[in-house]
Amino acid sequence: MKRYVFMISDGTGITAETLGHSLITQFENTKFERLTIPYVDSLKKAEHAVEQINQAFEEQGIKPLVFTTLIDPEVRNYFKKANARVFDLFNTFIGPMEEELNEKSSYTVGKTHGVVNSKLYLHRLEAIDFALSHDDGVKTRGYDKADIILIGVSRCGKTPSCLYMALQYGILAANYPFTEEDIIGFKLPEVLKPYKNKLFGLTIDPQRLQQIRAERRPNSKYASPEQCRLEVKEVEAMYQKEKISYINSTKYSIEEISTKILAASGLQRKI
Amino acid sequence: MKRYVFMISDGTGITAETLGHSLITQFENTKFERLTIPYVDSLKKAEHAVEQINQAFEEQGIKPLVFTTLIDPEVRNYFKKANARVFDLFNTFIGPMEEELNEKSSYTVGKTHGVVNSKLYLHRLEAIDFALSHDDGVKTRGYDKADIILIGVSRCGKTPSCLYMALQYGILAANYPFTEEDIIGFKLPEVLKPYKNKLFGLTIDPQRLQQIRAERRPNSKYASPEQCRLEVKEVEAMYQKEKISYINSTKYSIEEISTKILAASGLQRKI
């Protein structure tokens, strides 16, 4: 039997989703059905959300879990009417924090993922533009400005990691893919040499690479076991010879690859 | 005086950062200095983190705030030694959840942002590839496959929103920018007509648009007040005439624009 899980927020719902998801993944024997209701910033919207929760309760005959990040006390209290187990992710900590900081919280709705200031927005835009215009080695001219340059064989995770680092951390991340021609008797390409201190390598298990490449070009040489093995072997040897830091992305999500790169390279977030 | 805030996690640190950041933004009179320490998955790393926390305490003479998402009880308990106010974001809820679900939690480290399965990773890759190859109207051929097509004037927030929706929600999002030539006596471009039910419009206040465009091309006609006003006016009139749903992105972050688009269009997340 499945358990409904509602993430209820007066803002985007991202905070409730993030912690709520973290918590439910710790319970492996329960099948969860997740639903997010964002922008619940009035009593009317709260009423509508509680109706949905109660419907889920009727349907399953078991209390849904409800994770809330709600600031307004009236809206928040309304969820006590729900036939559900409510976890107040926000207020649980606000009281103790007020005591520790000796300051009243401002009770302002929707601050977390709002535009804190337009400088921040412009910086994120710049980082995204940079990642797009320096994706896949299309432009090597801006490498002076790059905070980091990811290198690796095609489809090892460079592009998603650059985009993630740009969006979430405001980091100017370029990436440069090694082509098939680069691979044999591998040397660090000339264009990268002046930026050696910004290089960070990715590698991946050949089997996994093959699987990812087959999605793009099935039955190609590009996706063949031999080609994948060869490229990975040569590139790893080059990283070691050139003493370039690298990580193996095989078992990691985009978030993990990105945060591990940050941790390993010592780069600080810019936003 | 500033307060140090540490986000300590055995995984990426994203969950601790997200809720920790939500909470501290409610305290406007305190200046916070945020530090994330990810991948604290051994006693040795916990010792090192506690040293950093205690150093911050020595420096400021006031207890840092520490937000933890740690699974391992031994690692978690070690933070009791820190001269800090520790908020256990995880365990605070796990106990009550165990009781409600009548199930013991699995106490598995790093599940939240890990690769849950390779299908999920492949789906995210596909969504990112789609956003990149259908950015800025470069390719209109794949619109059949698109979940949504964002439209709007240049620099109103289409590209960041598409990338965010791809990365976070696995949504296939294309975007099509109106060019200067499109604008006068505005009509919906022919290429978009077959996909009218997938269109979602963005608009933006002319002043803000001008500011963003000036970052890219200062002192250009493109960034002039007249041009920005004209484009926004024409595009909004077209949305209304064609009955295309749209939102004004001016005051919103990338997260807010994306989640508002989802809410308004009824699109469901794919991951």
C-alpha cells in the first residue's frame, strides 16, 4: 500500500521537497506517492490543500505524511485540521533559533528562493551564459575568466556538472571534451596547457560509458565496448601523468559530481 | 557581529544548505557567514569539522549555528562536542516518522542526492540535451517531443528556466525567442502555431529588461528604454490576443519562475 506524501509550502516548495525527500528515502519498505503544493500563501489555498490531503486519506484509509514550510501562523495552523501526520519543517527550528540568536524571526513569506537581489540574478545569468558558450569546447577564448575547466571523454558528465555548478553555485565552468582523434597516444591538448591549474578531470567506468553512449548513437563505434575502454584508459593515464585531479563519475548523481568537484578543487560558491 | 553557520552533511550538503538557508533568512538583523562541509561520513572527518566549528567559536566568542543531516549515530553524536548550537535537521523527524510508518529507517548514508537508478540519470541527461539543443530557437524540429515551449523577448529568463526545469524536474523544455523583427505588429510566428498548447509566455518589466540587456550589450538599441518598452508591450498584447498563459518574471528567481510555470501549466515533474 502506498503512502501519500505532501510537501506544502508558501513558496516554491523546494525546501520542503528537499528535506521531505531526504527523510522518506530512509524508509525503503514503504511506497511513497509524492505531491508538492507550492505557493500556499492564503487561508483559501490552505483549505484547498487540506481538501486534497483529506481526499488522499479517504482513498487510502491511512494518514498521509505532510511536510510543511509555512511562515504565516494562521495558514500553518490550518493544517492541524488535516487527517494527516504533519511535520513542520520550519517552525520546529525557528523557536530555538530565536532563543539562540536573541532575535525574533521576521516571518516573511517566500524568502528562500526569491530574488534576494538583482546582482545575484545577474551573476547566475552570467554563469549560465558562460557554461552555455563554453560547452563542449566550442569556445576556448574565455578560459581566462573560467573558475574551472572540466575535461573528459564524451558523455562522462561534464555538461550537466557545468550547468549545475553555474545554476546552483554561480561558478564559471567551461568544459572541453576529448575527441576520438585526441585519444590515441594521449597528450594534453595545446589549447589547455596555459590553464592547467584550472583543469579538473572526469572519468567513468567503460561499461557505464557504453550504456550512456548507446542511448545517443546505438551500434556505433563511438558506443562500442572497445572504444569506450580505450578512451577511458588513455585519458586516465594522461590525468595521472599530468597530475590532474579527477573523479570517477560512474556512481554519482549530477549533484554529487558537482559537490565532489567543489570539495576536491577547493572552489568556493559564488552565490 | 557575524554568526558562523555550518551546514554539515554526510552527503552533498544540499539538504542542509537548503533548509539551513531557509531558516536563517528569517533573521534579518544577524549577519551570517555560511560554510558547508559535505561528505562527513567518518569520525575522522567529524573531528576535523568540529575543529573548524570550535575555531569559529574562538574567533567570534559566540556559538556558531550548526545544521546537520547526518545518518550515522556515532558521527552525529560527535557534534555534541562542538561549542555550537546544533540543529539536527534529520533525526528530529526520523523518530516520529518511524513511529508513524511503523518501520525502522534504514540509516543509509547519502541516499538523497545519489544516483537512485541509472534510468533517472539517463532521463536527466536527455532533458538537459533537449534544453541545450532547443535553446534560443536554434532547432524547432524537436518541438513534437517538448513538454513545454517557453516564449518571450530576449533576456526575460527563458534559458535559465528551461535548464532548471530539465535539471530538477526532467522536463523537456524548449525555448523560442522573439527577434526584433518579429516584434512590430506582432503575430505568433508560423513555426509555433502547430504547438500552441505547449506554449508558455514570459514577460518582464521594461526597466528590468533594460538593466539585464545593458549587461550584455551596453549602449545598444537592444538595451534602450524605448526598444525594451516596445517589445514588452507588443509581446504582452500578443499573449492576450492569442490567449497564451504567461507570467511576469521580474521579481522572481529562476526557481520561482520554474515552479510557477509548472503550477500554472499543470505540468508534472518527470523525475
